[in-house]
Amino acid sequence: MKKRIKITPVLLSGGSGVRLWPISRKNYPKQFLFFGSKKSLLQESLNRSGKRSLFSDPLVVCNQDHRFVVAEQSKNIGIKNRKIILEPVGRNTAPAVAVASIIAQSQSKNSYLLVTPTDHKIEKTERFYTAIKNGVNAASKGLMVTFGVMPSSPNTGYGYIKAGKKIENSSNCFSGIKFIEKPNEKAAKKILKEKNWYWNSGIFLFKTEVFLNHLKRLHPKIYKYCELAVNKSSKDLDFLRVHEQSFKKSPAISLDHAIMEQVGNFAVVPVNMGWNDVGSWDALWETSKKDRNGNVQIGDVYTSNVKNSYINSKEKLVAAVGLENIFVVATKDSVLVSSKDQAAHLKSLVNKLTSDKRTEIESHTKVYRPWGSYETLCVGDNFQAKHIIVNRNSQLSLQKHNKRSEHWVVTKGVARITKGKTTFLLRKNTSTFIPIKTIHRIKNIGKTRLHIIEIQCGKYLGEDDIVRIRDDYGRMKL
């Protein structure tokens, strides 16, 4: 590069990860999970975007329901200089990137963006950085740049890109001939027999101006409504909330379909960077360390005469005998059992569970909140028990319930309790009762996390029976 160009990473964190159910769920999808690392996929993505010689501060685009998890996971690894943009609804990747591009261009007319999902793994980071540097020259010439991964199987879950001639005055950067988004199995097998085809990693590099010009030409409605959504956006604590009604009017379409398949002139940078989209149990089995029988065993697992299988149970004992080529994934409230050759049908099963309104699709028994978490321990007729954990210096909203009462027992820490017009302290082994419609609040004033066992009683125990009066986290606006 003749002059140093700072690239703005755009981290897309809106995926739901349904193909990794039951550990990945709507309210806590796979980008927030840990796969053989002390950092979540999101945290690894944030760390990769921290190379100051190459990148400026990142933009994170996420579902508004995930905003506090994104903020907390960023904080936990010391990432402060990032802007979190909230999508009120999911409209696929083209509108998400459009919003980020409009914001970036408002800050710098000559900006470059690197768009990357936050739910993929990249093992060889230095090769990733080298590939980005190789792609800058093509991007500076007005080309949309994508990064290709050598395919190892006819995977129908990925897009495919074909590379042509080498681009002049570039290093390992080729003109793109064709872009196919998720072909069927027959087409994927045919592609693998030809040369110069790569999996599309879902990572894109481009000049902001170039992308927005393509968008105006090919999808003017996306540009129009995303620009309105940004212009009418509002600040909410540390978040930028785009205008909901405007954003909802944008067509829902992927960046691949909207732009890459249409532009006709793009660049490909092949790169061997240890990439995996962690998109299925099969992909996870393939990339995990196996024992001599080809098994991946995680958690409290016992096996006898089991081969080439993936068994994951961190919550309960799982014993398997005489099985081969299976997946078993157990959580506190759900168990998935599937043969390997049928795992691709998991999405249709998840769709059925969703249509039946099963809560196991939405959340785990442990649910994260900006103040901490709660975990459902037991549910019965007109009652349920929860374990509440409140972080240091945090408090729940001042609230009341119209349909349930609550009993609280402190098991660790010190709580300041607001109950009606009175305020008092609760310590370990002390308790209180909150009648229906009584205004109340819990605040952790101790030096450790506060633990409370809560017993709810009433004819209706849903989370929507919360009337907030004051809240530290802006949730009364929703």
C-alpha cells in the first residue's frame, strides 16, 4: 500500500444459529458461545478487529435484544472503543451493511469497510490480516472484494465464488468470474470438479462509496429506507438505535444476493486462514479434537463401543452404548439426538418447535440481563423457582407485577431491598415477601455478586408481567 489506509471493521452479530440448537438459541445465539476457547466467537471477532495499524474502531451491528450481551462481552475483554448499532428487526445482511456504510461515510467520505460475521472461527489470524492487505489494492480500484476458502466438500450451506485472472499490481488477488449463493448438492458436486472455485467466507472488503453506489443502483429502496433509519436514529445509553419504522420498510435480502451476484465485477482473495463457520454439529465435529475412536466427548459423558460421534453434555450424565455417527447434545431443558446424515434437517425441526411456541427455542434456563442473570430451577402449577444473580453495583428495575407475588431468600451477598415505601437490607439466610402489585427493587451493595432464590406464585408467571417504573438500562422505552 502506498499510503496507510485505515479500515473500519463492521461486525455482524445478528445471526440466530438455529443449526446449533439446543446450545444456540434465539436470545443467546452461537456468537456469544465458547467453542474450545476462553473467548466467545464475538469476543474473538472483536480481538481480531483490534489491530490498530490496520483498523479503526469497529462498528457492531446486532439485534436490539442482544445489546446488553454484546456490551458486556466487549467490556469483559477490555474493548471500549466500539459503536453498537441496534437493529429493531432482522432484515438480513444487505440492510445491516447499508446502515453501517451510511454511518461510516458520514464520518469519512473515503472510508473502507471490512464486513465480517461474528459467528465464525478464524484460527490463523496473521494470514487473515495478510489477505486483507492483499485485497486493499483491488478495493481502492472500486472492486468489491471477497475472501475465498478452499472447499473440502460439496457443502450446500455456503456460497461459492470462482476466481479468474490475477489482478495487475496485486498480491494473491484475482478477478471474480462467478458468484453462486448456496447451490443444491448436485451443483455443489459439479463445482468441486472444476478449478478455481472457493467457498465464500462471508467476509467482504470495499470502499464505502462503491458499495453505496451499487446499492442505489440495484436496490434503491434499501438505500432509501436505511438512510432514513440512520437519519432518524437515536442515542440510547451506549447504543445507536436506528429508526424502527423506516428500517422495517427496507427489503430483506442478503449482501450476497443483493450485490455480489449482481455487480459482475469483483475480486477474490484466496486465503487459508483456518476458517470455519461453526454452522452445524457436523462442522463442529470435524474441527474438534477427537479420541482414538473418532469421538468428540464434552462434559459428563461415558461411552462404550461408540465411534465417530459428537456427544456434549455439560449439565447431566449421558451414557451411550453401541452407536456410530451420531450427535447427542444435552442441556438442562433439552436433548438433541441425530444421526450425522440427518443433521441437515435440524432447521426444519427447529421451525416446528417454533411454530408450536416452545420456549426452549427462545432461551436457556439461564437468561442474561444487563444487571446479571436468572435461571429457572423448577416450574409447577402456579409457581416457579429461580436463581437470581446480580452483578456488583447493579440493580434491577423499580417494578411491580400484576399477577404474581414473590418470595426472596438471599443465599450470598448483601441486597438493598425496596418494598413499597420502605427500604432495608437483606443478608445471607434472610428473606422477604413481595405481594402482588407491590413496587419493589433489588440492588447489590456488597463486594461480591448477589445470589437470591426467588419463588414466584400466581396464575400467570410470564416475563411480560413486569411494569417498570424506573430502569437504569433504557428498557422502559421499548
